[in-house]
Amino acid sequence: MRKLLFLVAMLLSVAVSAVTYDVVPLPQSVDMQKGAPFILDGSVQILSPVELQQEADFLQQYMEDMVGIKPSISQKREKKLRYIELSVSPKVSASEGYVLTINNKGIAIQGGSAAGVFYGIQTLRKSIDGLQPLPAVVITDAPRFSWRGMHLDCSRHFFSVSFIKKFIDLLALHNMNVFHWHITDDQGWRIEIEKWPRLIEVGANRTGTIIGTNSDLDDNKPYGGYYTKAEAREIVAYAAARHITVVPEIDMPGHMLAALASYPELGCTGGPYQVGHYWGVYKDVLCVSNERVYQFVEDVLTEVMDIFPSEVIHIGGDETPTEKWEQCPKCQVLQKSLPTPQQKSEEFSPLTSKLSPLQAYFTKRVFDFLTAHHRRALGWDEILDGSPQDAMIMSWRGMEPGSKAAETGHDVIMAPTTHCYFDYQQVEDTQFEPSRCGGFIPIEKVYALDPAPDSLSVEARKHILGTQANLWSEYLTTESMVEYHALPRMSALAEVQWTQPEKKKFEDFIQRLSGFTQLLDRYHYSYCKHLWPERQIPNRWQF
Ligand code: ACM
Ligand code: ZN
């Protein structure tokens, strides 16, 4: 009789169970199984080998967050206990893949590596809906791309270490594995470099900021901030625990005004220079004929490589005007001594001219320095002309530069302005938008991106390592605005990065996204609610 009652209770719980494994990003395969569900209660424990202690700790924390149960973690199985068992298994061939098996006896997460286990834990965490029973299932999953990134500009506006950690948590929630950290630019140098102390004494501070979109109004308010080396290391470790690599960007030879203000001898004219107040492209750039500039670059990169274990180091290379080089006698002498580089690509944008031989010379020296230190240089697509084959290219002026780079054998990350600039607006009617950056990239557009379309050759597609979105912070003045612009478009991007294209369906994604936002609420993220008008502020006053 007791058995029968138990069976009825089980069947009833299945009938009312709302757990459907409708998570974001969508796994490659979700196979519902016959049989009784897993009952989530205080008796469940985590079984994990020592090597997966970190993953077990995350699972324990997530369970406490989601259902208030803090399962104990053990390394030895005891009969009669019910476990969530973590393991790395040779049966899972993709290193970031996992198999999540749930039945009434227990839950098993087998990963191709610790990272795979971590992603399996993310899927479990997102599936849990209170103490509802978890129906029997086998989820088999692995990511489409190996580079699943988000960028954040911390130069134009500075964001606290605690916020950077909250942002990294958001990457983890979306199975992303690269945090592209833009830490130097015209408007502020944000990373401590011991050999060149004025970078933070001078370069980390500006005396004012333009109001609005490059208006003639300046707020004249001192603004600054930087990350100590210890803080940067703390962020690297925080990300690494979540299987995220921090890729630092030192943008050069343009976007260097903060460095020039700190050390005017690094520019063609010798200054004086002032840390930038307004947005856009400044004409003052590093003097590429000055050997002291190479000393500077190598010292900076040496300390950067010491802080950041990432194999890939981003060296910028975008938007570098040549005007100062053309007026600089030393740069002109150097230019005359250089071969005209073979042009490998067309001019992609009126924004920039074809790569100057001087920039190609500079880039090659930086590239060789990094290569000699067993790192890989990554640059914005401008560096494609005349750059060494091994240089990785980040395609931002549309997909075309990246496609050409991939066809000519470069590894490529797609981050086109057409789909991946999350500082752009996400709603068309901007009346209630907190920032007015301009541009319009709705979530549908992000979702529609295919970074490696069939139009590319099979060989070129292998060179597309993945994709990321960029969050430039000219108009993102607060941390909650960063979140608002990232969300929920990051979820669409996550699915572009993770899910095979034939499985993607926008309407289905939007359904799953609605449930996913409960996690955003739980962890107190701001996000754009235009998809759910009922959640927006009621009775907005119309102008
Ligand atoms: C860029 O947006 N200038 C890379
Ligand atoms: Zn010069």
C-alpha cells in the first residue's frame, strides 16, 4: 500500500512538474526519459573528486541560492544516499561538453573537462524551479564555438572591482569563456604599470567629461580610477575559477592619449597632451619612429603578461590617424625606409584609411615581441593589411573584414557593429532609454547572427573561433547601465555562441528567455524589459 501511495505521489508530481529544461543557451540535445523524477530535498549530497572541488563548491552555492538547500560535499560514495555526482569522463569527447543525467536515483554530471562539468552545473542550476521534482532526462551538450566572449570598456567609464566580478558572474551564467577587458584608451589608463608610474598618476584621471553626445558642454568634474596589479590578479583568478579567460587589451598605437598625457615624449610633437574629455578618434598617437616608444610598449606588455596568463593579448590597432606621422620628420624618414606593404584587403570603412606602412611596421614589432614571449597577438581588423599570418583578427567593421581574414588563414573573432555593439540602443523608441548612444541593435538582430555562415569556405569557417559583443562605455556612465545594455541581448548572443544554428528558433528562445530572467531578478541585474511590457514601470508619463 505504501509503495502504491509513493507511486501515485510520484506520478502526481510528474504531472504537476513544470520543470522542462528550457534553459538558455539551448543545449544540443535534451532527451526526456521514462521513469520517476528526481526529488529535490535536503537529503541530496554532492559527490565529487578533489579535482572538481571548485565546481562542487559552485554547485553547493547555487543550490543554496535557488532552493535554500546547502548539500554537503563528499568524495566517497555511501550506499543509500542520493547524490549529484560530478566527474570528468573520457566518454565525453568535447572538452567543454557535458552529459547531464537525471533520474529518481540521482543526478550525474559528466564533463569532458572541469569546464564541461561547470557548464553542466549551469544547466542544472537554470533548470531548478523551487523544490519541483526534476523529470528524468539525459542532456548531451557541447558549445559550437571555442571563443564565447564579452568585452567591457573600463576606460571611458571606470567600473569597480566588485562590479567586474558581478559582470563575470553574468558571463558564467551564459556559458561564456572570454572576458575582453579594455583597460586603456584616450580617456583613461586603468591598469597599474610599475615601470611607468605616471600612467596611473596622470593617465588614470581626466579633468572633465563632455556632456551628452560630444556636445560643447564639459562637466569640468575630475574623473578617474584604476586597477592595481593585485586587483587585476584578483579578477583574473575570479574569472579563472569560472573557466573564463581575461584577455586584456592595450590599444595601440592610436587611442593612446592618456599615455601621451603621462609621458609626452612618446608622441610625435612632444605635447603637451591632456587625457581625453570627449569621445571619438584623437589625432595624437604613439610616435612609431621613436625607440623609446618600443621600450614603453615592451615594458607595459611585460607587466601585462605577468598579470594576465591569457595566451591571447589584444593589441588594439583600430582607428589610428596618420596625420601626426605625416608631419613628423622622424616618422617620415622611417616611412621612406619601409617597403610598401602588400595590401591584403579593401578599404572597409570611410572611418579609416588603408593601413599605413608605419602602423604595419609598429604592429609587426609588437607581434614579434609577443610571439617571442609565447603569446598570440589579437588586433582589430584594421591590422589585417600587412599583418603577420599568425595575428588573430577581431572583425568589428562588419563581417567582411573577418571573412576575408579567415579566407586568408587568420584566426578570427566576429564582433561586427551590425550585431554585436551592445552600447547601441536595443529599442527603437528611445523616449525611456537611459542612454542615447545611437545605433539600433534589437535582440532579434543579435539572435540572427551567424558568425561562420555557409557562404564561407569550409576552410575559412574553421578559422572563425567565435564571437563576442562589445560594450563601449562612453554613454554607459553607471554600472547598472552596463547591465541594462548587456541584458537581455547577452542571452541571444550566448545562444549564437553555444547552440548549433539549425536548433535556433527566435520564438522558442524568447519563451525560454522569459524564464531565464528570473535568474537576473534573483541576482539583482538591471535589464531592458521591452519584451515584457507588464514588467515595465506602469503609467509612464508621456511627453
Ligand atoms: C572599435 O569599435 N573602434 C573597435
Ligand atoms: Zn613621429
